[in-house]
Amino acid sequence: MNNQTIQNNFSTSDAWLASTLMALGEKLVDVARNNSPRALFVFEPSVTLPERVESYKRGVLRLEPQQLFVQNKLLKNRLYSCG
């Protein structure tokens, strides 16, 4: 899993983490490709974001499965519409 901070934004190449953050209300601001086969999902910084990422990594985060499914579908739509 590749997580990094780009110009004060949080980014990850982990699509499931990105879907989870979206389901929790974090704002996805960009899907960057940068001549790479892997997309980078870029999120606006927030007070809750670091704790949510850490909870995801530790496997203790809980959310409704339906929310995750819907957000993953929206993320894929956005990913493939970006070319």
C-alpha cells in the first residue's frame, strides 16, 4: 500500500482505502495517473483523516458494507472516466 502526502493532501493507491474514506465522508479531490498504470487517489486534508487511515490499517474500522460497496462503485466510475 502506497500512502503519501501531496501538497498537504493525503493520497493512496489503495482503492479499498480510498473507497472506505469516501464512505466515511472524506472528500476525494483528484484521481491522478501521472503516466503510471496505478492511479493515485487524492483526498482533501481533514482532522479525522489520519485517525481513519490508521484505524483502516489496524483493521478496527467499522462501517456499513452497503456504504463501502456504493463508494467503491463510484470510485471505479470516476477512475475509468478519467481515462
